[in-house]
Amino acid sequence: MHRKAWADYLGITAGTLVTALGLVLFLVPNRIAAGGVSGLATVLHYVFGWPVGLTMLVLNIPLFLAGLKVLGLEFGLKTLYGTIILSVFTDTLALWLHAPTSNTLLASLYGGLLSGVGMGIVFRSGGSTGGTDLAALLFRHYLHISAGMGLLMVDALVISLADLVFNVELALYALVALFLTSRAIDAIQEGGGYARAALIISDKAEEIARRVLVELDRGVTGLAGRGYYTRQEREVLLVVVQRAEVSRLKDLVASIDPEAFVIVSNVHEVLGEGFGYFNRL
């Protein structure tokens, strides 16, 4: 395998380890079935006493076989690896580690975050742990249901089952964990929103651009624009800055043209000069 493939499999290994820690330390011991195959495995663990990791693997096998022809070889191999190693990590760690808290709220918060961070690392490495995301892929391919609707259906089914087996309160905590898992996955995959993009519309665009280049040491891109009411051609400036630089940028624009129209929005990921690799994580 080439270097990129090794890095991907290392990322999948690290991500599944973090996910397994979330399950073993927080979610499973506190009976929080936060959706997906791991949530279903948690319910079955308390009903039949089956090991969570092995149960996840058994549940994932038919999903993997059903989705094999739509996964593609590379993604299929990474999914198989992620599925197996997550199951191994989960059952192995369960032999040595014990829950640090019996507080259900803390368990749902930390378990949801750890699981989400781990899964986000796996997804960012081009892999998968099977489970809910694989089920969503199958829903989309075979039943023509959107991935989001597929995820919602699977998670709703698992949490409803947790409600029946455990109680309503634990099902509600499972929803908290599921929400945090989703947000953590997005943050890892897309970045933490550390940068800001500004669109600046002004009659003094050239002067603003020049001062941004000199005083903020940031690049500026000029875009052609036209006001549909006035029919006037006008240059629109696009500037991407660090979060801490937003106030300086706004003050700079206001000092040149107090009437300038400025739009500032979050940027989840920036690649290129001035924005380093570690800032993207």
C-alpha cells in the first residue's frame, strides 16, 4: 500500500479506538442506546447478555454483504476493517476498563462526544464502521430514500426499542448522545468553523482591497457583481480571515467606507496559504 493508504488505515484504527472508548466507558455501562448498530447491540446486551462488540459485528455482516456491490472495493475494504476492529476494541476494552461515572447525563455527554469524534476521524480517513451510515447508503441505493431520512428511521427505531426495554428517561438521554455524536462528526469532518469569509460591497473596493493586503496580510479576490435595482456594475471583494481578525477587518472597512455592505459567515475548512493543516482539524 502507498503512504496515503497507510495513513487512512491508521486514522481508521485511531478513530475506532476513540469510538470504542465512548461505548465502553460511558454509553454501554449506563444503558444509553444512542441509535445505530451500537445502540441496538447495547439493548441486546442487556436483554440476552451478548457481548456488545461481537453483536455489532454479527449485525453488520448482512449490511456489509448487502452493500458490497455499491461500496466499491477500496471503501468496502476500509468498511470491513473498521467494522471488525471496532468490534474487537469494544469487547477487549470492556474486559479492562470500567465506567468512570454512573451519572446518566455525564455519560450521555461524554459518550456522545467521544463516539462522534471517533467516527468523524474514521469518516475523514475515508472509512466507515458499518452500522447506521451503511444502512443509510443501502436505503438510498435500493429504496431511493435520502441518506438523512434513512439515518432518522434507523435511529428512531433503535431509540424506540430502548424506550421499551429500558425507560423513557434513558431514551431521552440517548437522544442527547445521538445529537452530540452527530455534531462531533460534523466538526471533525468539516472543521471547527475557525475561519470567517467576508463579502464586501463598496464603491471603494480598490482601496479596501489594498489595505487588507497590507494591514491584514490576507488575500483578496475581486468578483464581478451588479445591483439589480440600480443596474450598476460593482466589484465584490471576497476575504477569508481568522476568527480573531474579523473585528480588525470590519473596522478597516468602516474607516474607508461606512456605507459598505459586509456579509460575514463561518468557513468550516480552508486549504491554502496562510491556513495551516492543524487549523483544519
